[in-house]
Amino acid sequence: MPDTAPLKNRRRLHAFLCEQVGGDKIAIINFGSQYTRLIARKVRELGVYSEIYSAQSTTQQLLDFAPRAIILSGGPESVDSHSAPEVGFDLQALNVPTLGICYGMQWLARQYGGKTKRVDSREFGSVLIDVQGSSALFDGMQADCGAKHTVWMSHGDSVVRLPSGFSAIAETEYTPIAAMADESRSWYGLQFHPEVTHTVCGTAILNNFIHKIARCSPSWQPANIIARSVDSIRRIVGDEHVLLALSGGVDSSVAALLLQQAIGKKLHCIFVDNGLLRAGERAQVVETFERHFGVDLYVVDAQDAFLRALKDVDDPEQKRQIIGRMFIEIIEKQALTIGKIDWLAQGTIYPDIIESAGAEGAHLIKSHHNVGGLPERMKLKVLEPLAYFFKDEVRKLGAALGLDKEIIERHPFPGPGLAVRVLGPLDKESLQLLRRVDTLFLKALRDHHLYDQVAQAFAVILPVKSVGVMGDRRQYGRVVVLRAVESEDFMTASSAELPTALLAEIASRIVNEVPGITRVCYDLSSKPPATIEWE
Ligand code: XMP
């Protein structure tokens, strides 16, 4: 696929940032594991910049990135299967310390003369491993965790013959080769997952690999990331002006403050009130950005236009398309009104890029062309200052930039807003009912210190009516659903186990305090098979 202009700008900004961070980098090769992202985050938490590359990346692409070490992720396939991911690079040519995790270890084994086999005694869950010998990877482990310690296994295949140059460095009851090492090349394999918290010494093992074996410097720290991001943005923007679409969520808010530090008065922000916002949201954005941070903020009241365009539309995809299109039109119009705008900035973050590159991870990142649904014909250049940051890193940047805790800790809110939470066609009354229910629900969670315990919580209003009885009178009113989920990355989620007594109290308050609602349900579905939002 051709490199689009927006993608080029993202890579340019990123190249400046990497150049400035100046430290060592680690490439994570994705074989499709659900934990790949977690590995990348763990490495960054240990102070080293990491990036996810697809298994099909070429040797040259990886050489261009110049990683100090490589981590091969796990994956759902068998290395011997015809559906195993193709590999586009030559590990020997890269010649850097390498750690293969689960599938990554099996791939290493198969590639370099070893053998893997589907075994009857598959291991899933916590398992005790017994460390053997004195590998650099397990340095200090005996003292910290004892000779035997708990690790997290999830595999059906095992390495049954070591590749040449390797020796076994750990075993479990059912897996004689639970870890292997070729110390001369600094190549290692772990059958278990060091990146998950269930592996007691997992962080220590990763730390050994990153800092002691690969000798990476811990230069990826929030304090210096801000200064360097600011410099990178200044370099790429120069004397030009930037318009940022501000939603009030944590990503665009942090992007705004970073840009403000970098380019000051050359930053202009637009906040579109599309009538699909939660209660008090517009006022909060104005208060925070205009009054407190002194940002040049344009608030566009487009409530009526959005409601008109969405009248009678009940198909969720159509709703999203209409909303997306209108956003772009309003932003473009505003850019023309302000004049002199060269850039459109967005709060895109790294998981957005990873996700839009395809669920199976076959062409992660390198083939990514999604810039948030912006049309190709758009003249503005796209600036994404957070494109290579994870959410927790964005939150740390926000805190360091002085953003309110309330905004930093805010749950995600979808771009199409309440339009995808009023099921079926939209109308003002449903939106108003939903806002009241949502506010009451979230306040109750905050009052009970549960808001920060769940990844996302919200209410949905259904296009059905149900019978109730209040004060001996029959009522025929609307039904709302409360949803609270626990999730690491929003790709999978489970329903949060909120106390039943609290849910009953909230349900009772909703029916009593929001006229028109007769019934409250709690959504127990997990994702998959359901999604987090209802539309
Ligand atoms: P789903 O419903 O796909 O949601 O399980 C996963 C996460 O994404 C958010 N979401 C969106 N965010 N634009 C956004 O910016 C959208 O169109 C959109 N749809 C869903 C959702 O709130 C959840 O956090």
C-alpha cells in the first residue's frame, strides 16, 4: 500500500521523537498473542521504548528501527501448522539479544534445528517451574523467588528437542524444556508468559533480559518524554498553525496541553457540541481549556444540525457515518474561518493504530492507514502527537502537564457519543432521560469509590416500553440498561461484579428520580461475544 501523507507525518514526528529520546529500543514481533500489547507496555514500564512489528516485517524494516533487542510474542497457532504466520525477517542477520515467549520460543526451536510437538499434558494456568543451572535470564531469581516459583502457562505444544546451541534452563512437572538459553548469542526461550502478573518473577525476568542481557538504557521516562515531544512537535510544525479537535476525553486533552507547550498561540482548538454529550461536558471543557489553560477555543453549537441529520436513522453504522461526516465538515469549515490553519491535530493513541491495523495482527502498524476516518481529499496535514503512546503513558503525561485528575481518570467515551447509547432513532427526550440516568449512575459509582475500579460504566436507553407500578398507579415507561465493565484494553471485557445491593439502590433511585423510566436492567454480557457499547 502507498504511504499516505498523514502516515508520513506520523512517522516523521515519531522519528523525531525516537531520535530525541535517543535511548535504546526493543522490537516486539507479533505472532498474534492476546498479550503482545502487554509485552510492549511492560517493556516501556521498565524504561525502554518498544514498538510492535508484524511477523512479516522484513529484515531491512527492523534494521531501520535499530532495536537493541527483540522479543518474539506468543501466538494462537502451532509452529508446524500451515496457518502459522509467515516470517519476513532473518533473525541471525539482525544479530541482537532475542527472547522468544511461548509460540516465540517454539518458533525459535523449530527454526534453528529443534523440534516441537503437541503434547497430551497441556498446561494452562499457574504452574511451578524449577530453574536449572545459572542462566543470565534467571539471575537473582533463586534469591528473590526461591528455586521453584509460579509462572503462567498457556500452551498445547512444547519444545521436545532443543535447537543447536541451546540448553534447557527450567522445567515443570509436565514440560522438561520450560525455558532454554543460548548464552553465547543471548537468545532465550520461555514456554511461560513473563508479561502477566501471575508469573511471580515475570518482571524480574524481563528486567534481566532488557537491562542486564541487552544492556538497554532506561531512557523512556515520562519526565523526559514531555520535553522531547515538545521539541519534536516544534520541529515538525515550525511556524504553521494547528487546529485540534478537542473532545474533552483524556487523549485529546493531553494532546492539547502538549501542543500548547510546544507551539503556544499557534494552537487553536475546536469543540463541537453535537447534542450527543453527557451532562455538563461542554461547560467542563470550556472551564478547563479556555478559562484555566487559556487555550484559543472555538465552541461550535451544532446540536440542532446533528439531531436533524440523525432523525429517523436507526442503523448504528449509518449513525456513525453521519456523525463522522458532519464532524469533518464542521472542522474544515472552522479551519477556513480561522484561516492560516495547516494542520489538523488528533488525539490518536497507539492502541487505536494497532487496532485499526487488523484484528489478526497480520499487518500490524506498518500497513496502517487509518487516520480516524479523515477523507483523502482533506488538505490539512494530520498531526498525531500521541500516536505512539499507550493510554497509561498518556495519563502520566496528562498528570505531568497539570491536567485535572477527573479528566485523566475519565472512562472512554465513544466518538458518536450518546447516539450509540440511545438505541434506535434519536430524539431529544430520550437523550435527556439518558443523561439523567447516566449522571446518577456514575455519581453513585464515584460515591462508592467504584468509578476508578471499573474500566468503563454508562447507561443505555432501549426503544421499548415496560409496565411498572408507582403509588398504586400503572406506569408505562422506558427501560434503561446499566453497563459496567472490567477490561485491560477494551478488546475483551467482562461485566463488572458490582454489589447487588448497590445496583438495587441505584435502580430504585433511577425509577424514582427520573420520570418516564419504569425498569432498570444490568448487562452481564462479556466481550466477546457482545461488545462494550450496544450499537
Ligand atoms: P466496543 O463497543 O467496540 O467498544 O466493544 C470498545 C471501546 O471503544 C469505544 N468505542 C468507540 N470509540 N468511536 C470511539 O472513539 C467509536 O465509534 C467507538 N465505538 C466504541 C467504546 O466506548 C469502548 O471503550
